[in-house]
Amino acid sequence: MIGLVQRVSEANVVVDGATIGAIDNGLLVLLGVERDDDLAKMQKLATKVMSYRLFSDENDKMNLNLSQVGGSLLVVSQFTLAADTGRGLRPSFSSAATPEQARELYQAFVDFCRSKGVHTQTGEFGANMKVSLVNDGPVTFNFQV
């Protein structure tokens, strides 16, 4: 499971001209699900995203996690994160999960974060989405479990 995590001052997702998810201060998580992913990997990644210290303290040191700053999550499915770009000029998605498996683990990720009390907004799985963000820093991390 792959999470491309960006610290944002604002982010939103638009589908068919309507905003379906939006946050202010928090993290945008582009979530890629691979074939061998399961609920244990999902929980490990979600816990890492929520606990990782990506926000600055009073000394401007990355020392605070999402909950400590009262931040939100915007979780967007992103199957292209599972692409193999090592050969040729076109990506291979052979390691990507099936749409059914990916949808299940994506929703489980969102539900798990919400169950921990984190305000969580989402995109729309499988939709053509327009994602906008203001990356704060910029701060971007690639988490893989």
C-alpha cells in the first residue's frame, strides 16, 4: 500500500463540477492499493499517516502529528501510484489491486481514520477527479508498507 502524503493548508476534490471533499489545514493522502495489500497493511499505513510528525512546533521543527494540530485528512484513490515505470515508455499496472480489492481497502482506510476521531474527507473512488491543493512547505512524503 502506498500513500503519497502532502501537508496542505487547503485541498479539495471536484467531480462533475461539484466539490465533494475539502479540508483546510491537514494532509492530502493519495492512496494506491497493490495486489498483495490487506487490512493489516492498511492499518499500518493509516496509523503511520495519522501519527507521523509532519507539522511544525513552536521552534519550527517537524515535531507534531495531525491530531496535535487539529488537522484533517483528504483521502483520494490513486491507482497510478502502483505503476511500474522501470521499463519502456508506458506504465504497467500489473502490481495494482483489482478495482474491487482497491475499493474495499480504500474505504477501510477512510473508516479506520474516522474511527480514530480524525476528520476525514474523500474523493470518489474510480471517478475522474480534479484535485486542488496548496502544499504547505512544500512537504511531501511517500509512505509504503
